[in-house]
Amino acid sequence: AANEQCLDAFLRSLLSSLLLRSGGFMLHSAGLVKAGKAYLFLGRSGAGKSTLSKLAAGRPGPVEVISDEINLLRFEKGRFVAYGSPFWGEMRAAGRQASWPLGGICLLKKARSNGAVPCGRAEALKPLLRCLLNFEAGPGVSGLVLGNAARLLAKVPVRVFKFSKTDASCLELI
């Protein structure tokens, strides 16, 4: 398993560097697809990424799981595009090898009832940066990170997504 861990770490480092230079990121997030668009749900460990993904996977309907742990974003032809990744969390799935235009970013918040409210760019910046996976420190890296984050927040709607871990009707809010 040591060789697998080394390969995993190398791939994460390489992908994060390449994505950063193409205007994108690796994000610690759950990725769901609805109506042909990807929605990324950001949160620290324990925020509910895998729980939300399991709710979507366990229910027939128009919402599909991209990943419950890490999703890839690239800026292409004036828009952000989400890609599946081989990096999964609790669900341990093989990943979805496809791409979708990004429909929105959601900041996860566990609650007793479901709801989604718009979130301002300034409020969204800190959680976005907290969930960004970057393994590089060097001249210009901070500028790339902040520039990509500013472009993402200017182009993509962000909401605070409140959900109950036992109520799959939250998926209708996507």
C-alpha cells in the first residue's frame, strides 16, 4: 500500500499544480450533477459531503454523484467546468470520468431543515480557500490562487446549502 499512497500523493500534487495554472482548482467537495450541470458542495471533514452524496446515490432521480471527496475544476472557454476525479472518500467509488459546466457552488451547513440562501462573494472566499487543495509554495502561487478564486466567485453563483442528513428532499433545492 505504500506505493499506492506515494502514487496518490504524486497525482494530487501534479493535478493541483496543473489545474492552478489552467485557471482551476482541486476542491475538497462533494460533486453532484443535475440537469447536465455540476454543483460542488464545499466543506471541511465532517461537514456532510459524503452524507449528501449518499443521499443522492441512494435515491432514484435526476441527481447523480460525481465524487464525495475531491472534484476538479478548470476554466475553459470563458466558463468553469467540473471533472470527476479518481480521489474518493467514504463512498470508495471509481469516479465519474466526464465533464459538466459548473452550475454553482454550495457551502454545506447541517441543519434541522433544508434550505438554500445566496451567499456573498466576500463571505464565500474563506470557505473556498479552506477547501482548495494546493501542495505548492513558491513565487506567484498565492497570486494564482487568489486570481482563480476571484474569477470563480465572479462567474458562479454561491449559496449556503442547509440540509438535514436524514431528509433527501434537500436534493430538490439543487
